Amino acid sequence: MAAFNEISPNTLMRLIGTPACPVLIDVCMDSDFHDDPYLIPTAFRHPFSDLDGLAVRVQGQDVVVICQQGKSCRMACARDCGRVA
């Protein structure tokens, strides 16, 4: 079961392409993206080094932060951007 600030992959898959879909943000490192250059449909990339800019860009929206390598980037985004999960 997902925590209150997480969404399961199955739930997210059902939301993609609908008006209820949160904004999907990929913050993986450039080297990781170079090795596997694919995004979840509707996602956009944003540099992890610019969390302040990301917070402004998604202010007031529900978002899902995606990081190919794990939790460290996502957790930092959640801490710095507020509603990011």
C-alpha cells in the first residue's frame, strides 16, 4: 500500500491521459537518462539541480516526481517543493 504521499504504479497508469492525472516530472540525472532515454507518457524532464524553479513551475498542482535510480531525488523534491510526491 502506498503512503499518503505516494501513488501506486497501477493507479498512476489508470490516470495517465485523463484530466485527473497529476503532472509527471522526471528528475533523473542526465547520465541516467542518456542510458535509458524514455519518459512516461505526458511526463517532462526537469533538472534536479533546479528545485526552486520546479516548485514555481508546478505551484498549486498535484505532481508525481520520477527518478530512475530511486528515492533520493524524489525525497529531496518532496522536501523542497512541498506537494511533490
